[in-house]
Amino acid sequence: METLSNYLLISSILFSLGLFGVVTRRNGVAVLMGVELILNAANLNFLAFARFGGMNMSGQVYALFVIVLAAAEAAVALAIIINIFNNFN
């Protein structure tokens, strides 16, 4: 049975794992993976509240915006990491 609390439990687990990855890792790529987990937890919350709070499209629009933002953030961060690696190597 699908309930809102099940989605929120999975989202909180994803957020906790992402926060743990951001706080404990020193590798840039691992930190980016943690940030992606945090953003996916936010997406899951948007979609769950959109589904159980009414059938409007605002949750899907917000989730799509977060996905685009995450892709741009990952591209810029990886470009910065590669540029730093090339300058110091």
C-alpha cells in the first residue's frame, strides 16, 4: 500500500545518506554524488506531496526544475574540478 509516510521515509533515508556523503567525503566527485542524493530526496518529496495533496502539476514542474538545476550544477562543478586538476598537474 502506497502512503505518504512511505515516500517520506524513503526520502529521509536518501537525504540522510546524501548528507553523510557530503559531510564525510573529501573527494569532489563523492561530494557531488551526495548533493545529487539530497536533490533526489527533495524531488521525491515534491512528487509525493503533489500526488497525495492533489493532482496538480506543480510538484512535477518543481522536480523537473531541480533535475535541470542538478545537471547544470554537476557540469559546472566537474568542469571546475578538471580545470583545477589540469592547472596543478
